[in-house]
Amino acid sequence: MSDFSERDKELLAMFDMTEEQVSADVAKMEDENADHGITGPVHYGLHMLPKSDEPMKSMTVKLPESQYERVTAAAKRYHISRSEYVRRQLAGAF
């Protein structure tokens, strides 16, 4: 069974691409150790460095459980902490 919807297949046809090409591209892009010029290796546990010597301050935020779970899931997808994910969201990085 194909992971591609009928709409996906229509779009692939518009660009003269095959499901196999897309699957190969996905595998290449998701390889966290590949240096293919689009993304670099993922370094677990590292966060974005502040752009200045300005000290960091802690802030507590209460979220509804469903939103907390979405933030947690998104952070896991990017292999970063929840705090880093929220910082990037606030900075408009995603």
C-alpha cells in the first residue's frame, strides 16, 4: 500500500516525479549524519546559542495538557528540548 494520497500522486505527476524518487529524497533528507548541503548533522542536547552575551532568564509557562503534548511531540521531532522549541517558536525560527 502506498503512503501517498491521490492528491500527492496528482502533484507528483505535475512535476514528473515518482513515489520512489520522493521516498529516496526523504531518506536522504532525514539522515541526520548526512551533509548534503540542505541540513547538517544533528547534535543532540545542543541548543541555539544566544546572539549576545546577554544572560538567560527562566520563565515558567502553564499550558493546557493538549498543547503541552503538542509542544513535546514537536520538540522530539526536531530532537531538541521543549524549552529550545519554545524559544525558536518565539523567535519565529519555525
